[in-house]
Amino acid sequence: MQPFSLFSLGGVLLVSVEEDIDDAGIRELLARVSSRVSREAISGVIVDLHHFEVLDSHLARQLQALARVLHLLQARMVVVGLCVPVVMTLLDFGITLPEMEFALDVEQALVRLHESGPQAPGPDAGGLS
């Protein structure tokens, strides 16, 4: 079983990631998401990390890389489901994620993507800094 699932929600791709994802799974996730965005009319990607109790710096860097690729493909990325301890750990280690937007849940992410359209996140876009 794959450590992630992809769901199409119209012009938005929902990516649910399991906490046990390994390096090979991360590489496959990045390849499949970027491939789908480049082939289909996808303007936004929602990455659901609610299964995570810990988010290490390696995965954070991979998510940053995905956000950059999606930006080049004219799609936005919104991360949902981060719990308070994960956010606090990222901040404690000085990991900032300015390339990404954040929302509390999938519904809020969909509203954010549909209201503001396909634009790059700016300094006030809800990034973690």
C-alpha cells in the first residue's frame, strides 16, 4: 500500500500523506503530483498532513521543493492538518516554509484556493515564518 493517496477535486488535487512515508515514497509522491499537475488542468494542490505527529526537516525540504515545482507549473500548494506540536517543532528548529500556504482543514484550503485564484503566495499568504 502506498503511503499517500491522490484525489481529484475538480481543478484541485488533494494529497493525503501517511506518517510512515519513506524517501522512496516521497520521491514517488513528488513525481506523481508534478506529473498530474502538468498533464491536467490543476490550479491547486492541497497536502493533508493530519497523520503526522512529527515533521522532520528532510520532509519539510521536500515539501518546499514540491511547492517550487508547482509554482513553476502555475499551481498553488496549501498544507492542511498540521497539529500544534508539529508547528512548534518547525519554528523551534528555524524551519520556515514561505513557499507554502497553510489552512486548518481541507474545506478552508478549498475556499482559499478558489477565492484568490492561481497566484503565487506572497509574504502574507499564510506561510509559516
